[in-house]
Amino acid sequence: MSAKIFIDKYIKQFKAMNPKYDVIYTVSKDDPITFEDSENVKLSMAIIADTHLPNRESAEKNLANTFEDIKNSKESFDAFLMAGDIADYGTNNEYERFFRVLDKQTAVDKLLVTMGNHDARIFYKNSTKIIKDKIKAYLDDKTGKIYYSCDIKGYTFIVLCTEKRMLEKAHISSEQIAFLDRELARGTKDGKPVFVMCHQPFAETHGLPEVWKTGDMGEQNDEVRAVMEKYKNVFFINGHLHGGIFEKVAEVINEENNVHSISIPGYRKENNFGITDCGVGYFCEVYDDRVIFRARKFISGEYKTGDYTRFEYKLI
Ligand SMILES: [Fe+2]
């Protein structure tokens, strides 16, 4: 490693640790979110991932920007999805900051969250308890499980989550896989799309393993994928890779059945490929015949344009 690379890396790491260098974003009202066909939209959601929230006021403010951006729009949003790695280390202070923002927001109706490996790897029990309590509070879920499903405006959402402390991957029990199977069967029976969320993506999707050697779901990967591939119009939302808006953001999981996977960029930090901006997620518009995902820099209230910023899927 040359001296310059070493020094640059050191400075970057130092800045990342030091609140003094935090950028606090403001939300522009110049170009608010508009749907492509507001009259006919049946369901809408904003999706972010990997907030890795540190115990810092700046990060809390920057997260609140997402809801401010949604609120600035004239469109109504039914749900907010956060695809895991809520907290950076999983401390109580970090969760307090994250959930203070969610508890206060009035921009969306339903809040769906899941744990990522950063939530699960150190304080597994404590994080699980905090997040289960929130699932219960936000969705009136009485199962007491860390994985769950809910119906919003007649559409089914299924949220998968590791049931064990893991460093990076997820442990999905056979009970959870059976639950996924049942809920997919129920949610797709009338031909409607179903949205599944898990922090970790499938192996060999979104540029894996090149983009991140150990970035896949883990041991139950093939089993979970096989279940998802059985059903029609399934959209799998995941995070974890911090890939940015790049050529591997969207992946076809099963062409015949119209099963797709979307890798949501990391919110908190700069991403690794393509458009690397932090604070970017996707919002989703669901119509009777199609589903559209569009990139949005929620942290500052801006559209991102260019390749891979819009995906449209015809429903079958
Ligand atoms: Fe992660």
C-alpha cells in the first residue's frame, strides 16, 4: 500500500468516526416525488436499507429527511420498508435514535423493519427484543416472531429475518421457510404481487460473490430461493451489499414466474458502485398490471437519473 493510499484511508476512517465531519443534509422541495399515474396507483412504498445508525444526532436528522421528503410529496405513501442493518453496533442508543424518527413520522401508514447482520451480530437478544416490540407496535403483530407478514391494501408483505446470532449471514429456520411458503401461496392466490424483504440477498445475485465474498443469505439460501421461485409476481427486497445504483441492482430470479430481486443501496454511507450517493433508496408504485421501482435520494429530496434508476415489471 502506497503512503498516499494509506494516509487517505486513515483520514477517511478518522472522519467517519468523528461527528465534526458529519454532513447534515437538507431536503429540497424543488422536485418532489410524483407517481407516474397517481390516479390509478393501488399501493406505494418507500424503501431504504442499511441506515447503520450511529449514536449521532446528525444521523438521526438525516434519517428523518426520508420522511420529510415523502411528506413534501402530494402522493400518499402506504408503507416504509427498511431492509435491515438498522443500527451500526446494535446499542440501545442507536435504536433509540432510529425509532424516535419512525415513531414521530406522520408521512406513511405502515412501517416494516427487519434486522440485518449489524443488528444481530453483537447484542442479538437485545436487538431482537427491541425490534419485535416495534413490529408488534407498528403492525399489531401478535405472533411474537422476528419474521412476520402483513397485508396492506390487499397486498401481502413477508419479512424474513435471521433467527440466530450470525456475523454476516442469516439463519432461516425450516419453520420460517414453511411460513414463507404458506404466506406466498396466500398472497399470490388472486394474482396480486407479493413483496418479500430480507436483509441478505441470494447467492450469485447482484454481483455476488464478486461484490462481496460472503454477502449472501447463507445456508438456507437455496431452500428459500426455491420457495420464492414457485410463485408468480414476487418481488424480493434486500440490502446488505451497499452496491449503489449499479448494473446489478435488479436481478431476475425466475423469469417464467416473474420473480425479481432488488438490492437497495446503503443509506448511511457512500456506496461501492455506480451512483454511490448515500441517502438513496427506491420508491415503488404498484398498479393493477405493473410494478415500478424508481430511485430517490430521500436524504436530500432529489431524483437520481440515468441507468438503473427505474425498473418496470409487467404483472403476469
Ligand atoms: Fe449488512
